[in-house]
Amino acid sequence: MQDKEVLTSEEAAAFLGVSAFTIREYAKRGTIPGRKEGNRWFFYKPDLVAWVRGKESPPQEPDYAKAWYNLGVAYAISGNRSAALEAAKELRRYDPQQADKLFDLIMKP
């Protein structure tokens, strides 16, 4: 079977070892070469190879758990309890143990 040269965002993500979301975000910012047609992104595999060769490492997956935890702590410190609780709910999707710690922090008197 011949190797595909034009990849979807999912295929490009698998090729680079990151999520499709990360690939699309990098493409939107112009960090990685890609082309948007309608609501879909496409990537030319040789361009991705050249991009990787020009970089020390491929893009890293964002640490959503850390971001939600830090946001929740900031809201808790500022006294915005409802926003802190929303951040804790989002954090639960990525790291339930950290979410429990954040809930405990928010609920302290």
C-alpha cells in the first residue's frame, strides 16, 4: 500500500504523536504547515517532515489539568468561588485526584 502524502488532522496528529486538537491549533497559529478547506485541515506529509527536521521536537500536548488547577486556585484566592468550582469541574475530566484537592481548597473556610 502506498504511503499517503496528504493527511487529515487526525492522521497528521498520529504521525507526529500529538492530538488532533493540538495539530489544528498549531495550524491556526501558522506554527505548523497546513491548509484549511471548509472546516477541515489538511497537511502535506513532506512539509510536516521538513517542519520536524527544522525543530528540536514536535509540539507538546498542552497540560490541561495543570491549567485548570491553576485557574481554579486563582479564582479561589480571589474569592470567586463559583468560577473556581467550574474550573474544578473541568479539571475532573483530566485529573480527578487534583480536582478533589481543588474542591477541598475551595471549600475551606
